[in-house]
Amino acid sequence: MNTVKFNPRELCSRKLWQLVSTETAEQVSERELREAIAELANRRHYLEQLQQLGAIGKKRPGA
């Protein structure tokens, strides 16, 4: 049983980006992937790349 809790806040933005952009489904669960994307978006890192992947929506004017 895997008892390691995934906490995206403990990872640097570069590691989160690696998880989002290269890891396979066997290595990262859907929930972990969503949490990593949310944390990157919160930090406002890799926003353009996340948008290109379709992981987040396009920025709205004035947002």
C-alpha cells in the first residue's frame, strides 16, 4: 500500500512542470496531475505552456 501523500506545495515549479509535461499515467494519478496543474497555475509559473497543453483555459482580458 502506498502511504506517501502527494503534496504539490512541497515541490519546486520545475519538478511540477516535469510531472505535468512528461510523466505517464502509471507514475502520476489523475488527482495528482490536477493538483500539480493547480499549484503551477497558483504560482503563475509555466502558464503559457499549461495553456498550450490545454491543461488550463486561456487568460481572459483583465483577469
